[in-house]
Amino acid sequence: MFDRPDSGERAVLVHLTFHSGQEDLLELKELAKSAGTDPVYVVTGSRHRPDPKYFVGTGKLEELKSIVESYEADVVLFNHPLSPSQERNLEGFLGVRVVDRNGLILDIFAQRAQSFEGKLQVELAQLKHLSTRLVRGWTHLERQKGGIGLRGPGETQLETDRRLLAARIKQIQQRLDKVDKQRHQGRSKRKKAEVPSVSLVGYTNAGKSTLFNQLTGADIYAADQLFATLDPTLRSVQLANNSEIVLADTVGFIRHLPHELVAAFKSTLQEASEADLLLHIIDAHSDDRDEIMRQVNKVLEEIGADHIRQLEVFNKIDLLGNIAPHIDRDEAGKPLRVWLSAATGAGVDLLYLALTELFEATKVRKRCFLKPDESAVRGKLFTCAKIIDEHIDDLGASELLVEIDVKHLGLLKFVQTEDVEG
């Protein structure tokens, strides 16, 4: 149908406003730059509803074709999801590649994935996305030179038919299920050892990776671009009271994260949904930070993490100029939010202090006397408490010395126990 350039793609961006809501134009520009394109023109407009054939109206379509030809654009990026037929019709009329918002995000993810699991997750999402677009035929995929919307699974997958595509999707899903089981085992071990997990969540480019490096001394990639970090990273952190937590840096969120990405990255996002605390990293310098916070909380609700307590971290205060690092507290004196700069390190010590307070020693030691018919309680103790010592007599009764978090004391409600010092 048309050639694809090797590099230096010139992109025309299309952003329409609908009465039912819209994406953010600035975000589209950042996505385009993060994908490695050179945005040369932005086409804007408004409609009550998308045109079923071309998404845009006929007048806007002619305008778009003229702009593509004038600027010699290589690709047209829509800030909206397109149906397969709309994408095919637009490509036929414009004579260049057309990539919708979901395809653009998938392309960025394909560039960022580094780990085995991350690459599998991206490939799974891309193949599911491509499987809905097989109606376009294979001719436009015969020469794969890279470019927006074309990176990913590889030539052999893109030239296969629906049956082989479905088989590949099934194979990847099986591999991811195996990785997910391994992650689950790791989380179970941490829970059994009563090591709290803390996940960094927030809008992409809010400074999560920079803060993660400050807290852990790690050296993971951090850059001023969307989705600079894709693969999750876990590190242990020692707090001031000698307690230990596990810190997880997760993928950044954006407005209306595509559903196929939420599904594909379910195992990765599970680090957030099963955390004991969420560090909600917020760009304090952003003009629309309140709206972004709402969008992040919406995604957290979508992945089942909205019930987990949060500590808000307002980052980049060095760009504000008039705010010193400090902690905001609730009526009970508990930390609510921390104001800091991950780039300069100012206020990071306050975050350590807030985490220490939130995870102050909540464990107690108990000596438990269990009857032979109370084996179910014994099994639960082995799951959620640290067993220091155990003695079983000839009649099957157990005496256990356990260290248990106060939140699990309900297990011992009907069991004979005694307090143990130290």
C-alpha cells in the first residue's frame, strides 16, 4: 500500500473534542515524542459523535489529506481509539499509516520493555490488538521496517493467519501464567515473613523512578518522558526503626489506559493491588494535578487497588520555588502527604520518617496453647505469623511461640494465649 520510513518519522496529530469527553492534547504530544516521532502539525476540531466511516467528517478529512501532503508526513496519530474499518479507510484515503491512541501506547511499550515478562506482556497486548485488524490484509505488513505501530511481535507473527495468531496468544498466556505463579510465590513468602510491601504508583513522568532510586540506591532508568520505566523493580528498604519494607516501582498510568494493556499487565499491576501501602507520586508542578490524581485513582479502582491506604507524595517542589519540604498530617497525627523533590533529594528524609511512622512496630509475641482439634488455627498461624518455637505433646496439643501482627490477633480470639515480653 505505501512505504514505511526507517526513522525520523514526521507525524500529524489529530485531536477532536467530543461533548461526551476528550483526551488531553498535551498528553498526545508527549506520547508522540516518547514514541520517537517529530510532530509537525496538530489538527483539531469538534464533533458530537465520531463519523462511522472515517471518524472525522468529510471536510476535516480533506483538510487532513492536504496537511499530510504539504508536510510530507509519514504517519497520522489519532488521540482516540479507532475501529479496524476506520483505520483501514483512513489509510486508504490518506495514503500514509494511521495509528490510533491504543496502537501508539502499545508501540511505546514495545520500545520500553526490557525483561522477559515485560516483552511477553507487550507482545500479548499487541497480538490481541492486531487480531482485530486482520481484515486489513497482509500486504501492508510484508516489509516491516519499524516505525510507530509496527514494532513488536515480529515478522513471522504478523504474516501468520488467525489460527496461528490465536495459538501464539495462547502460548504467551501460558508463559505469563507461569511467571504470575512465581510472582505469587514471592508475595506469599514476603507476607509470611510479615515484610510489608509498598508500591509506587502515579501518572507517568511524575518522578516515580527517580524517587525509587533515591530511596533504594538503585540505578533504574529514569528520564523526562512517558513510560520511561515499564518493567517492575523490587528492592528492600531498611527504615529507621530497623523494620524492613519491600518497595516496588510499577508502570506509570495515563488517562484511559487501554483495556488490553490493563489485562496484559495484570500480573505486574498486581504488585500494586496486593501492596500494604501505595505511595501515590504526584507532580506538584503540574497545572492539572487534581485531574491527574483522579485519573490515577480511577485506574487503581480498575485494577482492584482502590481499597489500599495511600500516602501522597507531592514531587518536584523544586520547580515551585516557594514550598519547603514538609509533612501534612491528619487529625490523629498520621502522615497524609509528603512534599519533596526526588531530583534534588530535598525532603526524602521526611518520606523515610513518614514510612517509619506508618510501619512502626505492630507485632506482638504470644504463647499459644492449641488443643488437638484446633489444627485449623495452627495452619493459619503458619500462614500469617512468624513461628519462633513449637512443642507438640503426646496427646497432639501444641504450644507455639509466635510473633504476629496486631491485625491478625482475631485468629486467637477463642484460643488460650499469654503475652510474652520482647
